Amino acid sequence: MHTRVRITLAAACLAALASLSACGGNGTTTDDEPTGTPDTTTSAPADKPGPTPESASLPDMIGKGLQSAQDQAQDAGFYNLTSHDALDRGREQFDDRNWKVCFQTPDPGQHPTNTKVDFASVKLEETCPATDQGTETETAGATMPDFKGKSVKVAREALDPSTSITVNDASGQDRIIVIESNWKVCSQDPAPGTKLQGQPVTLNAVKFEESC
């Protein structure tokens, strides 16, 4: 019984060796076998410029209601829109239908549609200034700016946030100043040009329709 098993195993081994020899199983490679790792390296694509923004014609919005100006700008393809108070009082345009456009940036003409369009506006009952005053306010640095004629709100925003500010009614009526954009500065302490070193600031103001 054991002799037959040994003969059978020996025959199987001889058959396996013969098969390996016939298939090139001597450790050498055949012509059909790969001889190395294929080169999968690819060149990095060259940098390509981004797409050019679409261009469109921006209409002339001066004299139009602010809401109408914004609607027409969007119809023309411009959606990056903003507005500001052309009288430099720092008022927000909460109801666009109550404001009209005095100036626009950029000027009418062909522009990329991602251009920021800024409408300088006043209320409907007000007269447009000769120039856009909303870009003229000086920010306080090392010296005190001249705030005479500016709104109390604009003056406050121009000063360092840490500044202690007192606002008085210059009319002598001792009124409480609630909406600071409706009040204009008549006098100030320290005086314009004074070196600022953290000292408190006093603003004396009246309503815009009043005389100092």
C-alpha cells in the first residue's frame, strides 16, 4: 500500500517538471513576457489662462431712480452693484425707490460684466451735489481731521473705534441726537490738525436743515 503511493507521487512530480520545462519554466523569460515596468509618466499640462470675463454695455443711469438703475444694470448683465450717500452723510439706502442716482462708477460704456458698479445717490427731494462728496471723508490717522459740515455719523466712523466721543446739540436746546446721519458737525475739539494721542473728542452739531 505504501509502495503504490510513493510511485504515484513520483509520477506526479515527473509530470510537473516536464510541464515547467515545456513552458519555459527554467527561470528565463520568453519573447512574449514584459521585460520591465511600462513608462506611465505623462507631461504636466501647460498653464492655461482663465476665461476672459464677458463684456457688456453699461447704460447711463444718472438721474434715474436708484431701484430702476439697479434693475437696468442687471438687465444689461451687471450684478456686482453697490450704492452710497453722495452727500457724505453716511446714510444707508434702505428703500432704493426713495433715492436717485447722481453719479455712477464706472462711466457708461463697455465693461466686463463682473465690474463693480457704484451709484452715488441722494434722496428724491434733495439736489445732487456738484461732485460726489461720499468719497471725500478723511480717515483719522495721526492727526485730527476737519469734520465741519460732515455728519456726526461720518465723523464717528472716521475716528479710531477706541476714541471716546461726546456729541452735543450746538443749538443750546439740549436735544438727544439719535440718528447721527441727520446731524452735521459745527465745531470740534480737538481742532483739525491736532495730534491724536487717545484724547477724548467732542463734536457740537445741529440738524442739517439748521444753521450752525
